[in-house]
Amino acid sequence: MEKLVITCALTGSLTSRAQNPALPHTPEELANDAYACYEAGATMIHLHARMPDGTPTLNFV
């Protein structure tokens, strides 16, 4: 069997809920979606940082 790594990108870098209402925003939503990806066979989750209001940020502090 060939080895395979499946990665799920949960948020996208600039996508907003206005563009995709199903976009996870809260820690609970992100955790639930990450777990669903894991159960579907994903081995890695890719996230982009967000502010508490859901806007993308590069500020990690």
C-alpha cells in the first residue's frame, strides 16, 4: 500500500464567513471540524491565525 498524507485546511488565509457561512470560527468549531477531518482520514490540520472576531491576522502575540 502506498503511503498517503491527507491535510485539511480549515479556514483558508483570507476567507470570511461572508464568503462561506460554514467557515469554522470559534475554538469549539475548529476542534469539531478538525476531529471530523481526523475521523475521515486526515493526518494533518492546517490553520491560519484569526482575531477573536474571525478576521485574519499575522499577529501571533
